[in-house]
Amino acid sequence: MTEITTELQSLLDNLRVDKLGIVSLDSCKDTEVYTTARELLPGANSVIILAMELFPELVKYLTSEKKVGELVLRDLFNRNADIANGQLDWESYRLVKDLHRLGYKGVPLPAGDAPFDSRFIEGMLDYKQAAVMAGMGMFGWNTLLLTPEFGARVRLSCIVTDARLDGTSSDHDFNPCLRCGGACVKVCPVHALKPPVDSESFNIDKFLCNNYLTATGGCSECLRVCPADQLSGQ
């Protein structure tokens, strides 16, 4: 077990987020998370993942259908997501400031508007993969992170740091997709989602999905119908 100072542990305990996970890079040297983290911060030892809940009262208003100028209630959800993103970004920034004070380095990666490679539909660091590795949840058939507490209703940010931290894990037996049977697959407007095969976690045509999302200005149908938070206790 890594020796962690009381002051460093206090920083993590006092973060104002709904869920936290840690990936120890020593335990995952053959992964893209390790490679990307080391590229972002040479000498990095840990990735800290922060999560904030998106409110279920607003998820139900999500729809991909919208006319130009029309008032749509999905904008209420978008504002909730903006606030969650802002809280995550602030906590990430505040944590790195405190890490600097303790003599560590850190790179905060934003919850919203993160750098994105539109050629391959890929971001810098796979936040969801890091969260799964940290035991925060599992990949759903909708490609989203599913957590036992909130299902797919979370936003994420990450901090890459040279602080050497113990990785988190979970022994929660949580696989709601098998009980759900693919509500996200059935509702996808362009059939970009399909049931996974073999050892896959999900099966998506991400280019078809992204083209539709871009054309409509937003689509979260797979999030709207996901019952993972309701199935977690069953």
C-alpha cells in the first residue's frame, strides 16, 4: 500500500463531488490510460477521476427532436450539465492548486469542452475507461459509464498527478444491462447501437452516432431511457 500523507488524504476527502476514483498507473502500464497520462505529465503516477450527478428530474426531458427557435425542455438538462461541469472543473483546479502547495504536479482535464480529435471521435484521455479501471462503475451498452449510485447520470473530470496514490476498486456486483436487455439499443434514432458480441462491453458505430448528434444539435436518447440507477439494487 502507498504511504499517503494525512494532508494529501484530507484534500481528497474534502473534494465537493459526488463520487471519486483513483487509478494507480503502476498497475496498468499496458493501457492507453497509462500512455496518455504519461504523455500529458511525464512522471505521472496516478489519475484521479471526479464525478457529479445529473438530476433524474431533468433527464426525462432529453430528446433529439428540436425545431429552430423552439423552446425545448432538454435545455433544462443542458443547464444542469453545465453546472455539474463547472463544479467538476472548479474542484479539479482547486485540487491541483493544493497539490502544488504540497510539492506535487497535476494536470486538470476539463469536464466540458475538452480537447477532441474529430477525425477519430476521440478525446485526450478516456475518462470513462479510467473510471471503470478505478472501480467507479462499468461500461453500458450505450457506451456510457454506469455507476451503482446514479446509473448513466454522471459527468466526469480527471486530474493526472505525480502524487503516488493507491488505486480504488469495487466489489459491487453491478451489471444492469443484462437485466435491461438494451433499452438504449431500441431507442437509438439511427441504430448506431447494437448488442455487444463476444467479450465486448458495447457495440457502436460512433461515426453514425456523431453525425446524427451534430446534425440535430444534440442527442441523449440512450441516457434518457437508461434504467441502470433503478436496477442497481436488484
